[in-house]
Amino acid sequence: MAKILGVGLLVLLGFYVAWPAYSLMSVKNALNSDNVPLLAAKVDFPSVRQSLTPAVTTEVERAVAAAVAQGGAENAALLGQLKTQMVPKLVELALATIVTPESLMRIYREGGDMRKTISVIVSEKMGGGGGQKLGGLNDLLGGKLGGLLGKKDAPGQTAPVAPPPAAASGGKASFSTANIKRFSMNGPLGFSVGVAKDTAATEPDVNTDVAFTGMDWKIVGVRPRI
């Protein structure tokens, strides 16, 4: 009986500890070596895309609100109505860009600051900064903003165009067990790990969900702190 219990314990440890630890180590190795096939095999990208939707939506709404403010009070009502069309399209575009093996590698190379990278990518999808943002929104809406764009400029003048936002810097992130700030189970076949870039932090910067799916332990969710 003791031998059976011992074997059962080893099986459980192998399934719940060794196997997911190996999968997470594989993800780290894939990021370090820019191994796209390995990363794609260890990350459930459709699930990750869904988990990132709230964070991306928040960033898009913030960016659109800033762009709408550029239209002036006389255009606020129309721009406010069109906002309901802008946000879903921008969220879709941003998620399609962010949730790919290449983009996750970019975030990792730039120091692991997912929230900042999301902000940069959202700004890029809106067409950069300054007057370009409204131009980008106009393109998304099929030209519905029409003559509103540039309406506030004096004759012979154009709105200044800010340079594209610089990407986050800092080099590849270096994580250890000291960066883990939270751990919880998500049912019998999943768990969540909260990680912070700063080992002295008390709250995680991002929570990563891992679950057994497709006959393997994979990352199924990434939820940055908003």
C-alpha cells in the first residue's frame, strides 16, 4: 500500500510540478533563443489574446480619449459617437499585433514591460502621435471623420507630427523565483503565477495563467496590472 501511495505521489509531483516547470523553462529558453516554433507550441495564443483584451481595451480607450480631445469642443459630440466604432477596431488590430510569438519576444527583449509595450503598439496602430492620431482613426473609420481632421489649423499651417513612440528599453528581462509574488490554483488543471520585474515589489506586474490543454502544460493567459 505504501509503495502504491509513493508511486501515486511521484506521478502527481511529475504532473503538477515537474511537467509545468519544464514547460515554463521551455518558454524561457524559446524567448532567449528566439525559437518561434517552440514558443508557439508552449503558448495557447487564442486564449492569451482573450486574456489580454481587458488590458488592451483600457489602453485603447485612454489613447482614443486623448485623440478625441484633439478634435476640439465643436467636434467632441461626433467624435464621441464614433468612439464606439474606433475602440473595437483598434483593440482587434492591437491584439493581432501583440499576441504573436514575435511580439512576445519583442516584449521580452525590451525588458518584459508588457503594459508599456501595449501602449507603444496601440499608439503605432493609431498612426503615431500628434495630428497623426486623428488621421489614423480616420483611416480606421473609412474616412468618416472627413473634414474634421485638421479643421483647427490656420491657413497654410499643418498640425505638428510627433515622432513615433520609442520602444521600451532595458534589455532582456532576467527572472528568478524572487520575482514570483503570487501563486494560486485555477481549478484542478491550472494555476496562476504573479511576477514582478522588481524583486522588492509586493504586487505582481503581470499574472501568467498556465493550464493543461492540448495534452501539454501551456501558457493560456497573460494579465498585466492595469
